[in-house]
Amino acid sequence: MKKTTPLISRLFRLGMENKKWFTIIVILSVFLACATTYRPYLTMIIVDQDITKLRDKDLVLHDVLILTALVLFETVLNLVFVYASNLISQEVIKKLRERLFQKLLYFRTAFFDKTPVGQLVTRAVGDVETISTVYKDGFLMLFGDVLKIVFVLIMMFAMDIKLSLISLLLMPIMLLVTRYFQKRLKKAFGDERNFTAQQNSFVQERLAGMSIIQVFNRQEAEFAKFETINKKLESALLRTVFIFSLFFPVVELVSSVFLGLILFYGGFVKVSAGVIIAFIQYINMLVRPLRQIADRFNNIQRGLVGAERVFGLIDDVQALPNEGQLRTDRLEGKLEFQDVVFSYEEKTDVLKGVSFLVQPGETTAIVGATGAGKTTIISLVTRLYDIQSGKILIDNHDIREYDMFALRRKIGVVIQDVFLFQGSVLDNIRMDSDISLKEIRKAAQDIGVDDMIMQLPGEYDYIVSERGASLSMGQRQLISFLRVMVTKPDMLVLDEATSSIDMESEKLIQRATEKITQGRTSIIIAHRLSTIENANKIIVMHQGRILEIGTHKELLEKKGQYHVLYNSQEFLQSKD
């Protein structure tokens, strides 16, 4: 209860943000309660009228017209009520989706390294959707149900106190039944959401890696794993179905027993037929809201499970601290690592006391075997991760003194695993900036990419499929070079991978690399001999440490690790 109370309060405040429709719902609830509870009373009056008066056609027609008008009035009120409650529900989940997605956009990269994408999709889509039931079939409806119960009890006591007291015995029994089933449903709903998240994560990961599954003939093995998860989800869903299927017959049984008591009492005590008929209707009106309240609690419970998972993400402090205030129109490009220690996980250091200096305008190549820590340096320069100890200085200022977003705008990044979004080539280059097509084409001509794009169907308007699958590796990498070039960065960090590309694309990439690095401080994970030979400085890394620093000629003369790498051509192209 301690856990759910803040959640309920928070969801209630979110609903109250739309005050106009919330007020309308409160007013409608009052009118609906009045209209609904007045109908049995009107029926009692009609039934208990003198028989001779009932034969008066005008009077019967008058009563029928009043009942019809009342029913129509209720229908209209219900229509507006349902619309208003759904409107509030959709407004709330729209805001929640926006807040959650905005929060995820600023989460640190380390969070996504550890959290399966499928689970995040489940929370951002599925769990947010379950919260909508808290409003459209939860709080707001619950308020109307409680009002109806209050109005029904007032009318019952006004008509017959003894019959009302008998009927009141129904309420604690119904509440006990509801509470009993509510506890069991909470666990069932929690299991259901967890297994749904697991299944979504599994499917998303397997679809992304389908080519690997097929190449290694893993279809049957992966299907067996899916079956296991699917059976767990089915079991959780069947548990909720079983609890629901047991709950409703129990409610019907209790209400039938009390209807029998009312009829039994009415047979021995002098009570008018109209009162008995009215009480039968009122018992149904008590049972229906009580049963609905139980149903509402179940919906609220399901929504609270989703809310707990969604608010858990919204409240999670996963963004890198951005306390720096330093902004600059231009970076000179001096970069210095001072005894930097970094680890993705606390147990294993990826960088172990790395120190080096890059002067403004220099091109520095980083070489080393897989796992040496090359790509990690690129990630740290752009502050995708924070270091454990040491300092990273840009223009003699600690990287944490800069406003993180302003700093990233000054640093261009080309990574080995190029990611293109579904959309046009132009949109992928612009990345929502206001750069004109003319400027983009000028930059593309400068680095020799324009001809390649103009050969695509639709040219710059060519629609790229998901993750750029419709383009070759070389084409994707060239587009990523252009994407960086148009932003006119002051510094450049790039992984110039050339695996899986043809000779023509490699020549274009080499030309693009030479053009884009001119006049800029550039840190390059080097895989190409020409890049290494032309670099002002080469850093040789091994297992998170710097073994050698120097020019191509100096390092060859030392005949150390670089000499070994150079002769064996072990300039690997994988991520560290």
C-alpha cells in the first residue's frame, strides 16, 4: 500500500492537469447518479398507484414518456462521460510518452549498453498504454460508481429502513471478496508485464540479428527459446483469466442470495409491490457498481504495475551530469589526456592511466589490436561516458567544464557502425538542422560524395530503409562523412573502417578523410596505411595502455609493437 499510494497520487495529479474536462466529469457523475437512482423510485410510484388510475391511458403514457426521457438523458450523459474520460486518458498518456521518450534521449550510453531495447520499447509503448485504463476505466469511473452507491443508499433508506439494513450486509461481503481477488491479481499482472517485456526484448534482438541466426542455422534453437518465454507469458495470462472467471460468478452468487433475502422478507412483512420492485433494482444497482468497483480496482492495479515501471524510468537519474557552463564559438582543438582511467564495468579497467597530448590542427592516428581501447577514446572525447579518474582537457579546460551539448556540436563523429534512420538521404544528412540542399551539395562535391548520391533512385530524396540496409557499407559510411562535414566541426573523431567495402568506395572514403581532417584536430582509429603514414602522431595501444607514441618513421625505427603491427598489417577494424 505504501508503494501504490504515491503512484495513485501522481496519476491523479496528472489527470487534474486537464481541469476543464475533469470538472465536467465530476458534474456529469453527479447528474448520472441522480438520474440512475431516480428511475427505480419512479417505477415504484407507477406500480403503487391505484389500479383504476393505471387504466388511465393518458397517465400511463405520461409515466412512460418520463421514463423514456430519463433513459435518453442518461444515455447522453453516459456518452459525454465516456468521451471526457477517454479524452483525459489520452491526454495523460500522450504527456507520459513524451516525458519518457525525452528522458530516454538524455540517458547515458552506459544505460543502453546494459538494458535490452525490447524492454524499453515495452515500457515506452505497452506499459504507458496500460496506464490509460487507470483513467478511462479506473479513477473517473470509480468516482461515478461511488456516487451511485451513495445515492442508492439514500433512496433505499428513504423508502424502507429494514430492507435497507438487510441490503447493507451485502457491502462488507463484496468488499472482502474484492480485496481477496485484488491481492492475487496484482502478482498476476506483474508477472504478465515482466514476461511481455522479456518476449519483446527477445523478438527485437532476434529480428535485428536474423542474418546471424540463418547463417549459423539457429532457427530451431531460437524458436525453442521463444517457446519457453511464450509459455511463461501464456501461464501468467491464464492466471489472470482464471482469477477473473472465478471472481464474477462469486459476485453473482452473493447478489442472488441477497435478492432472495429481500423477496423472502417482503413475503412476510407488509411491503408494497412497488417497494419490492424498486429494491430489487436498487440491489442490482448496488451490486453492479460494487462489481464494477472491483473491476476498476483490477484495471487500476494493472495500470499501477505499468505506472511503476514507467515512472521508474522517468525518475531514474541516468543522464550524465551536465553542470558545465563553458561555451565557445570555436574550439582551438588542443586535446590532452592526463592519466585517464576508465571502465565500462567496475571490475575491469579498459583504459589504464592513458596520457597523451594532441596539438591544435594535428591528425593523430590510434592503432592497436582488438580490445586495446581505441574506440573507447573516441567515446570519451565526445563525453558519451565519464571517466573514473584522471582528466580530459580540451583547450586547457576540463571536458566537464563545458556545456555537454554545446561541446558535442563542435565535435564531428564518424563511427564504424554507421547508423542511418529510415527516411530520405537528405534527412539523414541534415539531422533536422536547417542546412540548405545547396550547402549540402557543395559539401558533398568537396569530399567527392555528390556523384554517388546522384546515382541513387530519387537522388537526395532516396528513401533509406531501416538502419540503412538498402545501401552498401561504403555508401552508408560516405553519407556519415557528409553528415559530419555539413556541421563544420572544430574537432573530428572517426573510425575509418574499410571492412566490407569495394575499392571505389575505399578511395572515396580516403579522399573524404583527407578533406574533412584538413585544418582540424582529428583523432582517427586508423586502418589504412595512407592515414597512418600521413598522421602527425601515432599512438600505439595495447590492453588499455599506450605502448608507443611517435611518427610513422620514428616508430618503425624503434622496432617495437608498431613495427610488429605494421609488418603484420594488424590494423583491425572491430570495436574495442
